[in-house]
Amino acid sequence: MEREELGPLVEGGVLLTSRALAAGWPRRSLFRRLEAEGWSRVRAGAWAEPGALVDQFVRLRATQLVSPQLVVSHRSAACLWRIETLDSGSRTSLDFTDPDLAFRQSVPHVRVHRTPLTEAEVVERSGLRVTDVPRTLADLLRAGPRDNAVVAVESALGYRRVGAERRAPLTAPAAVSIALEAPLRGAARARTWLNLVDRGSGSPAETVARLHMHDAGLRPETQAEVQPRGGSRRYLDFLFRAEGLAVEIEGYAYHGTREAHRRDVSRFNQILQCPEVRRLLRFTAEDVFHRPTWMITEIRTTLTTLTR
């Protein structure tokens, strides 16, 4: 049997060993060729073209080519849809769902959820079969943890800058609610968590800060509108209106120019000129994620001071 060249056997930058063997390549000759040309082993049975970056997308494609019945889901699907999660950019394992409920293999760094899927819940994105946005969010809500799931839902429901681009909302709350109607494990808890979602949240840090306050029994207004004297209206991340306490959460972005610093100073000065604001507390994303107890204590102490 005459063997084909490897190039035509490649799909989406990935070569399957099984395809090359079926095309007439002897196993030993094939592996010598792959090594000599600098192909990268993505996983058992799949190779990336020489010089290609073996990133999450390539790993997802290789796994789906090896096991076509698997559908990209959960956090891996969120990544493809550019939905933020708390571990965006750091997750090494891949998530798939097997709608046939039959996948039993153990594949390193691959998690397979054996859960029913309807055809309507599966779409193609960038050449991969992936759960649509409502089903992806429903899966995250059912799987937990809570903070990660709520961050993902709020990210998908709003305008967000993810990477270098700003994207529009991807779905609506009603669609997520419908996706949670299936009688699957964790659905009741997921619907409870969906009730915690605030579409006005502007970042994962804001979401988690609000959830910490919720757990502490604190219920500020979110995206509260205030009016500085002689200035244009402003929207605060959080406002305890009765006490006059504003809380702002600063993201990771570094304001490294004089102009950016000037705008920040001007904005916070204007907030303090609002009749509704007596005190302003500012917390960084690092405070929210790594010092939440201290953050809550600061808020509680300030509220107590303002009510005396």
C-alpha cells in the first residue's frame, strides 16, 4: 500500500496517528518522520504540526478528533465563548461532555462529564463542537463552585473587555433559566445561585466582592447613580445609601500614564462631592480575592462609624 504524505492528513493543524497508519505509514517509519520533522505530541494518538503552539485550542481539537462524540463544555466552552471565569487563562485541564454517557477512558488532563445533551444545545465554534452559551452557563451553575459560576454568568450577560477586544452580551437571563429546567443533578442549587446574578457587574472582582458582602449580610445598591454638585452623573460599584458609604473595586489594570492617573483622581474627588457620599472605600482585586475578611471588616467598621 502506497503511503500518503502527511500534509493532506492534517486537520486543523492536528495529525492523528490512526489516520497516518490507515494511509499506509508503518508505525516505526511514521514516528521517525514525526521526530525528524519536529512534530509535537499533543496527546496519545495526536500530533501538532512543526512549529505550532500547542495551546488549549489545539489540545481541545486533538481530543475531539480522537473522540468525535465528545462536546467541549463547562470551563473549556466558556473560554471559547470568551466568558470570564475565576481561573481564566490558568486552567490546564480540558472539559468535555459525552452525551452518549458511554465514555470510560482515562485521559490525562481531560475531564469528561457524562450528561445528556440535546442537538439544539450543541453548536460549532472555530471548527469545534461546543455547548451553546446558555447550556455552558447552566453546566457551570450546576457544577459550581458558586463564585466561579456567578462570575461566568455575569460576564456572559454584560459587555466585557476580554483580552484585547470588547464583546457584547452573549445571552439573556431567560435563556439560562430555560437551560436549567432539565432535571439534572445540581439544578435546584443552580437556580438559587442564578438568583444572585446582577447584570450590572463590571468585572469578576466586583462580582466576588458583592458575593462576599451578601454572605456577610450586607446589601448595598449596585451601580448606584449619584450626582456630584455641578458635575455629570456617576455610577458607583456599591453604595450603602442610608449610611453614605461608597465602595469602589479597582481592577488589575495598571493606570501607568499621567493622564490616566489624573482621570482617576478627578473621578474619586467628584464622587466625594456627591451629597449621597460621606465616605469612600477603595479595594483592589487582590483585596477581594485574597483578603476578603479584612475587606468586610473595613466595610462593617466604617458603616458602624457612620451610623453613630
